[in-house]
Amino acid sequence: MGNAGRNLKQFRLKLPATAEDLAQLEPGAIVYLDGVVYTAREGVYKSVLEEGWALPEGLSQISNVNFHCSPAAAPDENGSYRIGGVTATASFRFSRVMGEWLDRTGTKIVIGKGGMRREDYRDILVPRGALYLTTVGYGTGALLGRGIKKVRDVHWLDELGLAQAMWMFEVENFGPFICDSDLEGNSLFATHGDIVNQRLGRLYDGLQPPALHRYGETDDRKDEVM
């Protein structure tokens, strides 16, 4: 490991996370979690926010960490489930409902992959004292699975299916995750995206304009999602 790796700040948080816990985190820090983490994505959001399904009793007292993922789960001999791994999904897809979800649940940490739009940090996370953690690259699902000690509960498995159900995991030393944002809305993804975008235009210098045939297509490089 190089000097940069040795200098990374590391934090291990006991859940539910407190405001003091979150205040010490900064973009680029490595985070591990102990306690209960729950999964919720579009299926749960739609069911609760649009269709009026009741949240599990006491959710906010049990966990304030929402992991955008789907688990590799199999029944075990005790009537529960064994989790072989968890695959994170992109969080920016849920921006439209994230503010309402955080208000409803008291969630303070969102975990996913790929970061969110700059406006989402400013308009959704910051006003609610929340921040974003991202998984470390791709192919880490099995590594994260080692930190899941048991399934505390699973809600709406029959109705929504394995990937979309709400799973509640008891975790220990769960990670590593990279802290993408802080309580001020600074974002590792957004900052480095700005650096990349400053030179992005040079990649297309001298190229012919693309042939566009579908309605709504654009050759404005600022509209690309990298």
C-alpha cells in the first residue's frame, strides 16, 4: 500500500449513526458500520410513498442507513436467510423521491454506487443532515457480504421479490465504503467530475459530428453522463 493508502482516514460507526458521527466524516474517508442496515429501492419507495404501505414499526430507531442494493440470499436451516453478497445499485436514479423518503424514515446515511448529481447533495442531503457513502469499485459484493452477520427481518418479499424487498441486515465491520459527501454538500464524485470535465472536450477535437437519428439526441458534451 502506498503513502496515500496509509494516510486515508478510517471510521467505524455504531448504528443508528448520530449527528456527531456524521459531522466527523469527510469525502475520501473509509467507513465501516456496526448495527443494522436496511435496503430500500424503487419497489419499496413506490409502495410506501405512492401506495401508502406502512413502514416497519420502529424503523428509525433500529436503523438510519439505507443501502441501495439487492442481496444474493438463500434460505438457511433456521428458517432465515444466508446472504452470500450484496450488489449496490446507482443512487441517482432515485433522486425524485429521496427527499420524501429521508423525511419519512429519518435516514441519515445513503449507500449506493456512482454518486449523485451535485444538486442532490445540496438540495436533498444537506438540508436533512444526511450524507452519501459509495461502494469501493465493482465486484465487492462478496466482500461486503462477509460483514452481514444475520438477516434481522425481511419485509414484502412475496409482494416485491428478492431484489426489491426491504431487507434488514445485522452487520459488523461492514465495509469498506468510501465517504463521498459531507454535511456541507462537498462531494468526492462531483469534485473529480469537474476535473475530468475540464479536459473532456479535448477527446473530441478533430472528430466529425456524430450522425443523430433519434428524437431528442444531442451532441452537447455537457449533457453526457460519465
